Amino acid sequence: MGSTARLAGTLTSLLPAVLVACASPTPTERDAVARVSGRSGESQAERYYRRGVDCMDEFDRPDCALENLEQVVSLNPSERALTGDAIFRLIKLYKRSGEQDRLTQLIRKYWELGKKRNDASVLSYGVRSFPSDLTTLAVFDIDRLQRSRMVSILGEEVLEYRLTCDEERRDALEYEAWVQATAGDPAVQGLSEEALLEAFESAREKRREERRRERGSRERGEDAPDRAAPITSALCDVMAALGLTSFAELERVTFAGRHNDGARTLVSLESRDMDALLAAAASRGVVTQNSERRWTLDDVRVDEDAIALVQVDSDELVVARSAIATEIEQARESGRETWSKDLKKLSMTVPSDSCFFFIADEEVLRWGMDNAGALAALLPKPQGLVAAAATYEHTGLFVRLHTPERFKASALVWLARKILEGGGQEDAEDSDRPVWLEQMDVALAPNGGDVIFGVTMSPAQARPMFEPQW
């Protein structure tokens, strides 16, 4: 259960993202720019990008970096990774130089182009068979993240802590991080290995107890706390049944649920080897086949409910309680598209380059406003929320709150900027909020009242999102 909680933490920390769809130059155009690029076979956009990166990373010349990276975006090259990383770097440079208007325009442009693509490739085939009452959807494209330039720089092992189901390995990674974090603490210096382990266990239990108290405090503040355990609490048991030890062995994972009912949750796992994994699990006797597309996980339950596995596509397996599994199986057999129209509409605004995105419909946001007390009166009427992340060498995280109320949205932008500007105050030192949050920017979309949050990070800045923290 701890591993899935950490995976969910990664998903929610990894917020939103954006990229630009661009036209591809003709071979004649590419040959022409290659002749003046200075390197054989290098396009003009590649040359500008290389110079911009060198100016930014090697020579710390922001004026030179701005000039060259702006040329990359204006040329609209076909290489999305090139354009995407140039955009993310420009956002950081505009932030550093205090050019708020240009920064805002770039973030707006990203989302506008993302919406125009009307692209559903970010979704798996099985989503169309999800129940219509689900109000949230999160997709983690593990394959895209692993292929990113950021991971090649940091090393694949940077993802291990968040993605592994191996409890012993996770404990070892936490211990290594704790030893490194406390190396300068006189209280642990000179301790034997056994004493260090005892001190680590004590520190970890103290932190767990603090988190339990925080959760209990939140639940006591709700009129009807959600007592049902989500299906994610048994997800590593499902992985073990399939013979997998890490989510890194999957291509993509989709989480969906209803915000106020843990029993209405499901997870979709995608693997090119799904047929073989199911066959091996059946041969080991850890799953029982009930029909052509449905299995039951033996000896594992969630709140006394059996865990069902429905193969909605050759490479996709949905994990859910029996009742939801039946709904999905029936929808799959009928060929009808049953999932929420609101979530479908919001998903069409997600840029196709996203390695992660989260969407929540209007019902979720109104439910949150009902629990916001007096603050709710200041918030604009919500129509949905989209959060997305794209990862090249730099990582871009973006959130878009859809609302028609421009006046209240403007007030929210002003308030959010004041709060973010206060991130450097002395009292913020004890805050648990991530350091990267201090670099976040807030803007108002040019049309309507949509509020856009955005932040970009270098590989070094993104690293703490994946590693255990003390």
C-alpha cells in the first residue's frame, strides 16, 4: 500500500504541461538551412537550440540564450522535444529577467495550441468503457517519461523509489536518503550501523504518525468521510500476481475514480506483454479466469470485495471491484462509449506531449468549494480543472482552471501571486510545500476567465520529486 501511495504522490506532484504542434519543413528547406548551420545535417532550429542551451547552461549568458531560443520557437520546427524544451527554458529565462508579460504570453500560447489539437492520443482505448459517474482521471505515461532527456541525464534509477513495489528495496532507498540527510547531525555521528538503523526506524515512525494525525484531522472536518478503501491499496498485489515488481515495467497507468467514494475507483495497466502476463498468472494459480476477458485475483480482497481484472484491449487490463468490473465488461461487449462526457471534453484540452495529466470535472471542484468555508465566496465558478506535465530535458508543469467568471478569476490570479511572492518569507522556511512551488507563475487566459498556473524545472530541480525526502 505504501508504494501505491507514493506513486499517487508522484502523480499529483507532477502537475501539468504544454507543448507546441509545429509544421515540418520540406527536405528542400532543411537542406537550405543546413548549409548555414555550421554543422553537417543540422537544421537552423537545431543550431539555434544548441546555441541557446550553451549560452544558458555553459556560459550563463541569458541575453544570448533568449535570442537563440526565441528563434527556435518562431521557426516552429517539427521536432517537438526541441520546441518543448526551448519553451520551458524561455519560461525560466523570462521569470529570471522579470518579463512577466512575455512569460504569460508563452504559457497562454502553449495551452491554446494544445486545445486546438483536439487530440485523444493521451488516453487508452479502455477509458471509453469506464462508468459515467467517475469524476477524476489521471494518466501516467511511464514509457514517455523513461524516454525523456531528463531521465537520461539523471539516470533511470531516479524513478526507482516512486515506481517499485519491492518494499525491501524502498526501505533501503529511504534509509540511504536519511543517512545522507542527517550526516551533519551530531546526534547520529559515531553511531554503529545497528544504532543508525534504530534511529532511522524511529524517525520514520514519527513521520508516519504525524501524517496519520493530519489525515485524521482532515477526515474529522468532513461531514461524510470516505471510509471505503480505493482499489490502489491492493495494486502491488495485482502487480505481484502478474509477475511484476515495478511500474517501470509498464507502458502507461490510468487512475480513475469518484471523488467522494473510494469504492468507485479503478486502475488501468498497459503492457505489450499483457496476454503472456495473464497466462503466466493463471498457470501459477494466482488468478482465476471467469470469462474470456475477466479474471479474479485469488486470496486478495479490498474491504471484503473481490478484485476483478478485465482485459479491455490486448495490452490493457482494468483493475476494479467486482461491481465496477461488471459495468466495464458489459460496456466493452456492447461497444458503447459510456465514460463521462465532462471528462472527455476536458481530456481534449490535454497536450499530446504530456507524460502525466490529471483532470477533475465541475462536480469535484464544487465539492471542494463546499469544504473551503468563507474562501469559497471569493473563488470563480469552476467548470473543470486540467493539470499536465511534459518532460524533455527540462520539465514543465501546468494547471488550467476552466471558468467563465473573468472578474473573479482576475482576483484569484492577484491573490495567488501574492501568496507565491510570500514564498520567500522567513515563516515559509518551516513550510512543507515543495521548493519548486516558489517558482510557479499564474496568468489569466486571453479568452474567458481561465486561470493558468505554470512552472518549469531543470533536471536538478526535478530530482527531489522522485527521491525520498527527509
